[in-house]
Amino acid sequence: MGADREPVTTAEEALAFDPDEVVAGEPCTVFIRRNEDGEVHTMSDEFYGDYIWADGNFSCDCNRSLFFDNIPWAGAHACGDTAFTVWIEDENGNRLYADDDAPKIERGES
């Protein structure tokens, strides 16, 4: 498993993909959407599981605003969990993590 994995190309493959099989530290892209206007920013990262994004420090709007603005400690948002939505994909476009309100993956027909 890792970067040499083929991209998901069918709905059947998308359903069979298991993010729990991802190797810790695998390169990924984090998508952060500001929900008030729908603007999305991205950042490169390494995936170490979903806890930090779902329940840890990165699940709070105050921290997500720092990633969104990419300006340390400037204009931090108040604490909460509704201002930003996050989803994470590996280098092949496989969804590794998504908040409940993240956009659905649209794949070609199987």
C-alpha cells in the first residue's frame, strides 16, 4: 500500500477502498472549505489517521482557520465545529478522511 497504488476509477473500487489500510505518513492533500462562502484552500500534509481531524485539535474551527488562512495566529476563528469542513485525499484521489458534511466523491460509472 502507498503511493504506488493505482487510482480509484470505478464506483465499485471506491467502495472497496479501505482508508484504514493507509500507511501512516502517506503524502496527502487536505482540503479545507470555509462554509460561509464555500471557498476551498488546500495544503500538502502526511496522513496519520483521522482522530486529529475528527476529535483532536484539528477538529476545532479555531485551528482550522489557521490552516485555511495559512497565517499563524492571525485572525483565528472562535472555537466551534461548523465554520470549516475538511476532507483529505491521497495522491491518487482516494478519500482518506471526510467530515460528515464534506462533498461526496463523484466517480465514473462502474
